Amino acid sequence: MHDPATQSVLFPDLADKPVIARFDEPWTSSDGGLIHLQAIDQELQLTEQLADLLPDPRDSSQVEQSHHDLLRQRIYGLACGYEDANDAGRLRSDPLFRLALDRDPVDGLELGSQPTISRFENRVRRSDLMRVATRLLESVLDRQRERRGDHPRRITIDLDSTADPTHGNQQLSFFNAYYDTWCYLPLLAFAQFDDEPEQFLLTALLRPGKANDRHGFVAVLRRVLMAVIERFPRSELLVRVDAGFVESGVLDFLEAAGILYTMAVPSNSVLAKGATKKMEKVRRRAERTGETAKAYGAMYYQAGSWAKRRRVIYKAEVTCIDDRTPRDNARYVVTNLRWKAEDVYRFYCQRGDSENRIKELKLELGLARTSAHRFEANQLRVLMSVAAYVLLQELRSRLAGTRLAQAQTGRIRTMLIKIAARVERSARRIVVHLAKDHPARTDWLQLALAVGAVPT
């Protein structure tokens, strides 16, 4: 049987002449927008800084693929939608990936193979990963300080976790009864400046599948807050998390540091009693109108493990959906904010945007591709997904004024990166030929100018 990569196929009935398709076009790529990522990475020096933190024990005289090369190959691949090391191995001769790694696009050295990439991922140590995670955090914050100075009025820190199902013999993968699967539990941190819609991904920690929500939470939160305070000493800081992270020690730590917070708390009989009057009021309104009714209130409450009473905001709500029986839907948030109850609760609900970013990371950037056996290798994969997202967020920031300014990474990739390209090289220059009628041609050119290109 012929190799399907080179075999011709015939469509005899598509047109008035036979239509033949062949994979035989040399020096072409499916990723004509990769040069934008390369330009942004060169400006930020992100992959170079991360690679410097990964010691290389190999004999330098025998090395063809440096750690910087392998890191760029994987991070650029993730940004382009290639989640697996096998995918990266199949792109070893791609001309634009060669160009992105500072090689001749036509006859330069091939990129790393799948075994080479796998050995690279499995060489990392826990201490290396800590340094990489810290540098990612610092890089994002440094970039934001360059952009806006050291005086945003308020910076909101969101932390959230997710389940990453596992399907093999991965270290520290355990069965989690809540998610009903074997999994890891990544913890991710985001920053939002003032009331801007964008949430910037800061760092991620891969955790064992049976870890409770608070595992590693304080350590990550402390590291994030220290980095933020160092760069934005005049900004008001606010931490926003869901109920799984609330405990007395966390609240005490934030209050001692002068940090504002809003955190969900699980319902119980004491909280329900405090919301009784408002719940009765919205029940009557819902019964009268047949529509969902809600009201907001505040009370002071002290859980058994808390050292003092704290302000709890609640939403008293009865939901009415079609012909279903009306349902009580009370929610509670502990906070040290002095805002009106409704304003506090609405602000807390904005943390749902971080859940959307996590979905984006899992669906588009390989966050859930933790299929290596070694736990440290999987943590490196998570951090490479974070780095790929950082590059794409920076790319999106250069699209202001275009129809893609608020697009998710998947749409940006489809419109601006996944473009067929033919590379032509001469003694004087390299030309990347793109489709003349590409629908996002104007956006692509605007982005090129924003990352350092000049008109010709």
C-alpha cells in the first residue's frame, strides 16, 4: 500500500474534469501566522527566559536541539493546536517551524523528534518547575507594568481549579469521587486590572487527583500576591475564589496582609435562617409573577473554625423556569468589602470568566494533555500550555480595533495562524506566500505591523 502522505486521490465526479489531490507541495506550511508568535516571543523573550531555568545535563558537543529549541517547539506547537509530542515530531521539517527556531526554512536542521521531546520533558526536576512557574508569573506582571505603569486602581486575583481526567499509569493520578474519574486537579491563577474584561493567566500548579481544594492554594496565593505587591504597591488588591478554598487560616492571612476578598461559603442552617425574611419575600413575588425573583442582604456570621464574626452577603432567589416547580436558590459570600450587598455579589459572580478561560485552556491549548507517566513531566506540560496562552493573550492585545480584539484563542488561531503558506528562499530574502483571498487578510496585516513588521 502507498504511503497516504504522498498517495494521490482522484475525485472523478466533482467537476467536468477529474480532480486529483496530492500531498506533494514542498516548502509549505499549515501555520502561516506562526511568524506572529515568533515575533511576540522575541519581544518578550519568554521562551528564552524559561529555557535558561532548565539545566541541561547533556554533553554539549553531542547536542543538536537545545532546551530553548525544544521549549519553543512545544510551546509554539501548543499555540498552533498541536497538543502532543507526536504532533511536534511530525512537524520536524515544516519550513515555518524551522524559521521560528532560527533555522533555514528549506534545508535547515530538522526539529526535535518525539523521543527527543519526551526525554526533554522527563529531565525536569521539581525545583526547575518552581523557577519556571515563578518566571511565568513575573513575566506576565512585568509586561502589564510596562503597559499601564504601577498604579492600576484595583487588581483582582482569581484562583480556580479544574479536573483533568487521566487515562493511564500517570504518577499521582487518583480516583476523585466528586468528579467520578481518575484525574489531576490543576490550580490556576488569573489577574484582572480595574474593570477591564481581560483576565491575564499568571501561573498553574498541577495537583494530585485526590488533593482537596486547598492543597497548594496558600502557597500559590502567597507567591502571586508578593509578585503583584512588588510591582503594583499602590494598587488595591482583591482575592476572589469559590467555596472550596475558604478556611479560617486563609481568611486570617488575607486580613493580616490587608487584602480584600470575596469568597463563596456553603449553605448551612444558620445562614439559611439569616436569609429567611428575604427568601419569604422573593417566594411571594415569584408566586405572584411566575418569574424568577431575587433580593440581596447581609448578615454577620461566625463559622465554628473562625476566630471572629465576618460579613456574609447573600442572594435570596427563587428560580422559575418554564413549567417546572419554583426552586429556592440561596447563595452566600463572605467578604471584608464594605460595598452594598448586591454590588459585592455581582462582583463575585464575575469570577465565572476565569472558568471560561480554563475551558479555553483545556479545549484549545492542551492543558489536559497530561499523559506522561512522570508527574513532573506533566507539570511541565501544564506550564508550557500556560506559556502558549500568554503568547496568544499578548497577540490578542495587538488586535485592538479589529473584529478579533475579543476573540477566543481558537478563533484567533483559525483566522490568523492556521493559514496555508508557501516559503520561497533566495540568497537575499525569505518570502512567505499566503492566500491572496484569505478572509482575515486585513487583520493579519494589521497584526504583522503591530508586532514589528513594516510595509513594503
